[in-house]
Amino acid sequence: MEQLLQQFASGLANGAIYACVALALVMIYVSTDHINFAQGEMAMFSAYISWQLMDWGMSFWIAFVLTVLISFAMGVLIERLILRPLHNAPVLSIIVVFIGLLAIFNSMAGAFWSYLIKEFPSPFPKADFGIAGVIGPHQLGVVLVTLIVLGLLFVFFRYTPLGLAMRAAAQNPQMARLVGVRVDWMLALGWGLAASVGAVAGIMVAHIVYLEPNMMGGILLYAFASALVGGISNPAGAVAGGFIVGILENMVAYAGNQIEKATGVYIIGNGEKLTVALIIVIFVLTVRPAGLFGRVVVKRV
């Protein structure tokens, strides 16, 4: 029973990371109808920035806040300087730009900090946090930080004028312009927020997977799975999808390990967890293409 709880708690912590990246993907998709394939590399680059600030002597949380702000500015600049001129470009051109950004951030991280694996510190004291035998201090901290970030975003989008303007610009740009909303700048701010949320995910996961330029590759695939399972057009659904994928992948691997112990036959284990995530995506998209919490939009032509 204790091992089952450990796997559930670990899946919860992993799901928190997937939820952050999935939310960043959905925030950009809702406003642009495009998937940012460079989201994982941007998060990785932000984690390197945080590591560099700490290497210069800053404390973890000061580096954390500064990195989130730097990532916000980075997201705004990318939208203003690179993507804004492509507003009316073909979809394929924008996809190529996203792939190019992925390669640029990956190669820049390798050039600046090398491809050697670096250990990333955890800010959570082992003696003060965690539930003995079930969830470790860093895993518990990841879940708490993620929930705080998601709560702040919920309050921002639900109760602040700027958040409401960003939602209006994403849902109906034409009507938003008619009431005076600067849609172009709302899109830039959305990119900034998405980069900031991704930075939180990158910083939190770097201690678990260790810091290196390719650390977000698998996590981005899990985030895609989470966003598709929850609903690519539903931010809350993407968050729920992150926790669902995180918990479900661990539960499936745990069940496979128990079957192997009981029968001696290997069916599935930790090595196939990514395959499980992709099977989940295929199943959900086959049964419910809009995702578990998404809704089908019918347009009159």
C-alpha cells in the first residue's frame, strides 16, 4: 500500500510539471491557433538562467523571481520581433519558425553552458517538508509551487481588467478591438505569461532530471499529451490533463511491475511510460477529439 501511495504522489508531482507546460502550450494555442514546439526549450533555457544567477551567488528564490521576469520579457520579445511579422504567413511558415526557435534555444544553451549534465539545487529543506515514506520534500514543494502559480493565474484572468482583456482578445479579437482592447499587445503579454509559466516548470523539474539542454524533450511530449487529453482549447482542462497523465503513467508502470513480480512476465514498466502517455492521447482523441474537458466548436460557413 505504501508503494502505491508513493507512486501516486510521484505521479502527482510529475503531473504538476506537465500541467505547467501544458498550460503554457494552451495559452499560446488559444490566442494564436498554433502549438509552440519551442515551449520546452524555452523552459530549459530559463532553468539555465536561474542556475547561472545562483552560480553568481544569488539565493534560489531571488533567482527564481528574476528568471520568471526575464522569461516574461523573453516571451514578449519573441512575439514582437519574430512572430508579429508572420501574422498573416502560412501555417507551415510559422511551424518552421517554432522548430527553428527550438533548435536555437537548444544550441544556445549548449554553447553558453555546455552539454555536460549539471546538478540543480532544490530550495526545499529535507527536514521540514515531505511526508515520510510517501512523498519527498522536493516533490511536495513542486506540487505546492505549481498550485500557487495556477491559483495566481486563475485570479489574474478572472478578476483583473488586464486578465479579462487578454481573455477577450483570445476569444474574439474583432469584438475586443471594437471595445478598445489592444489585441496585439494582449497577444504579446500572453506569450510573456506562457514563457513565465514554462520557466517555473523548467526550474522545478531541473532538480529531478538534472540540468542539460535536452532535459525538456520528453516532458514536452507529456505536456502535449496532457493538453490534448484535457482539451487543447481549455486551460483548466489542460491542467487537469497534466495531473491525469502524471498519475496514470505511474499507476500503469506500477501495475506492470506488480504483474511481473507475481507472474515473472514483463509486460510494461518505467521504460514504457512515454508509450503509455501516447496511447492515452490516441485513445482520448479517438473517443473524444476535443479532449475530456474541451468542447467542440461548430462554425457556420
